[in-house]
Amino acid sequence: MTEVKIELCQIEESEIPLLRDFLNSKHAQNLGFYSAYSAEFLNQNFDMLWKDPNAYCFSIKTQHPGDFKKVVGGFCTIRNINWTARHGELLFIKINKDGNLLSIGECDEAGTAFKMLIDYCFDELNLNKVWIEIFQGYDVGATLDKLGFIAEGVRQFSRQVNAKQISTTIFSLLSEEYRR
Amino acid sequence: MINKDGIILQPVELTDYPFLVKWGNQRGLVLQSQTKRKTNAREQKEYIAKINKTETRQAFVVFLNDGEKPPRVGICELYNIDHHNRTCFINVYIEDKKNIMAVHGFKILQSLLEYIFYRIGLYKVSVELLLEQGSEITLFKQHDFEIEVRKRKHAFVGGSYKTVVELALSKPKFEKK
């Protein structure tokens, strides 16, 4: 049985409506994804996605066996890259066919795409460290542990979701600690 | 402009540019915003205008209000201002650490925090410092800041990667004090 092919591609202009839907979905808002690129921002400054030297934005495309069409199933970003200290922040969002959010460890596709993103950071961009901010209530600690991520601390009440200030946990991964 | 307890915090102007470059590039003191030297007057003007216009960043020059000609003693900077989540990061750099920071450091920080919580209306303020900056960490702890995140190899200073600590203070805690 052939496996599902997964690719990370640079976002195209034709994918803007889809990206906007992602940004407007409740799941994405709970993840704070919109704080990076709001729909309004996308409409006005789409070129910024390419021109910003400190951010890379990808769409996650999946191709099922026997199917020629590649389907966009999520988006991921490396942003706030500090080229001097060689680290960057990861943002990852993957949904299934019904539009429900999948966490990194929930399906193989999401896990593979996330690994591809980390590989890209370490092998292509030559970063020394990547970090990710996980919202309270998303239980992905075990999955991140497997990859070698370490919890660095908790930012108390750092995000506002549904009129409440909630906490986030910072996980980081150094290139030498990455379990491929 | 903020004028309180003998401290003046004034938004940066074009005449402050040399000080921004000088203080902003102090090794290990300002982690986020290293100022590139711009020799062209037009570029300098644009740079200052950009700081004053942008919603995510604000910079102030600190003056001591003790005479007719108050001396510039340092800079304060707010960056990554997130109006949605009501958070921001701050940088404070005072040139003469021994004399001015020890005497006026508390007042400068107090004025800045009041500005952040009551004028801009933010909920939480954070600061990033190197782990080895013991005296600065102590000063922020006096204002009830707490260490929240210990970021490994997060800054490249003096040829090696250094650990950065993130201290934070929320508005309820500030008010309680």
C-alpha cells in the first residue's frame, strides 16, 4: 500500500480564500494564529508573506494514493526568525476533511508535516533552535517530548481568547537535541 | 510625554538618533532592537518617523528633571506591543548604572509601568534579560516581576549563545502592590 504524499509548498495567491477561512475558524483563533496574519492583513499585504525576510509561510499539501489532485490540508509558518541568534518560532495548523483541527500527534500526516517543517529549519535555514507556543488545553506535550522538545516555561495570562486571559507554554528544540 | 517624580520620558526625536545608536547597540543590554547606523540624514528621519508611527513599538528618551537643561540618561523602549492580547515587552537602558540606575532606576520603571498599564491599557508586560544580568533581574524583581520562561541559547552575545530569562508582571499584581 502506497503512503499519502505530503509536501510543504510556499503559499500561492489562489490559496488566500482558504487561508482566510482557516484564520476565521474558531480553532485557528483559539490557537492565536490570526495574531500573526489577520484576514485584513492578508488582503492588503499579501506580498508581505514573501517579502518578510524573517518569516516563511507554507501550505501543507497531501496527495492520496491513486489521486492526482493535491489537497491543501493546513498551513505552517516559521516566523520571528532571529538570524543572529539563529532561532525561530513555529506556527502549525492542520485540519481534516471536516474542518476539525488536528493536533500534531493526532494523525500521521500532521506529525510528518511538522517533522518536515523542523527539518527545513535545521537543514535548510541552518537554525540552531526552534520554539513553539502551545495554548493551555492542547495536550501535545507527549508528542513534542518524542521529538526532543523541552518545556521552557509558562507565560501566565499571555493570550486573550473568548474574553479570557489564558496561559501558554513555551517548548523549544535545539538542533543537537532533535530526535529524527 | 511623561513627567513625574523628577523623571521625564519623551518620545524619540531626530536629535536623539546618535544616542539611540550608541545605547541601542550596547552589547547584551538590548536584545531585540539593535539599531543599524544610518549615515544618511533622510534615512535617520525615516527611522525616527517609523518608530513614532508604528503601533507595535514605542521608544522614549529618559531625562532627569533637575535643572534648566535636563540631561539625557537613557532610553526605554516598548516593543512587540500586542493590543489584542494586551501584552508588550520592554527594554530599559540607563547609561550611568552606578549613580543613576541605583538612585532613579525604581522611579523610571514605575513611571514606565504606569504608562503601560493606565495609559495604553495593557494587561501584561514582559522583559527579556540575559541570565548573567543579575543586577537588572534584581531591579525587576523589586517591582514584583517573576521569571516565567528560561530560554536556552536564545541570544548570541560575545561569540557564544546565552540563556535568556523572560520576566513578566500583570496588571492585577501591579495594582495589588
